[in-house]
Amino acid sequence: MIRRLLLLAAVLSLMPFARADDGTAAFEQTIAAATKSDKVTVVHFWAPWCPNCKHELANNGWSDFIAANPNVNFIFITTWNGVDGRELLAKNGVGAEPNFQLFLHPNHSRKKGESVSQVLGLPVSWIPTTWVFKDGNLTYAMNYGELRFPVLKQLIEDSKDSW
């Protein structure tokens, strides 16, 4: 009997546990729908504690860029954090623009193995991460670190072209 229980425990420890839906599926559907716009959509993963993310916000970096691109949709996704960081964005002039949306990823964990590692089937292994979409298709992905706004501007322009 004890051997059977030990064997059962060993088998169960090797099986992935089904987790209750934490809202990730609905969240991803919302993001996927938002990227299907005929406008270019920039999806930016960030967190209020991230030094590189704060540096991008400083000196009106994002606020000036969003204002200079009114025909582009901007989606900020706060990840690996329990609050959306709206106050930090507002302090840096971001958040009131009509072409801006802020989402908090439902998985707040920063712990390796538990934290979000992909969205829409695409890897999120570092923040900031910035993706550019057109008509629901990923056109460019900057998956590792702080961006340069002139580079992002060029990627947006290139995404507008029909290929």
C-alpha cells in the first residue's frame, strides 16, 4: 500500500498541474484583438521597477514619441508587477493620449518558472520588450532591452508599407 502511494506521488510529481484560469486567456484575446487594427500598433512590455523602463520614460521619451505618432496605437503591458504603474506613467506624461492603452498582465510573478514567459505565443524574456504589429501580424520585435526612439520610428514607418 505504501509503495503504491509512493508510486502515485512520484507519477503525480512528474505531471504538470492544471492551473485555474488566471485570466491570461481572456487577456491575450484582448491584446490579439487590439493588434488587428489597420493602424500600426506598438506593444510595449514594461514594469515600474525596471531601470531601463524608467530611463525610456525620462525626459519625455515616451510621451513625446506617442504625441508625435497620433496615427499609431500604443499598448503598454505592465508585467512582472502587481500594479499597473499608471502613476509613474502619468508623472512622465504618458497615459492620457487617445491612442494609448495600459494593461496589467494577470500573472504578476517575477519568480523564475512562474512568471509570464510568452504572450500571443511570442517570448517575453526581458523587459522592456517592444513589438510592432500591423493588421494583427508581428512586423518587428525588440525582445531585449531599452529601445532607441529613432529606431522605433523607422520600424513603424517600415510596418506601414505593403510587402
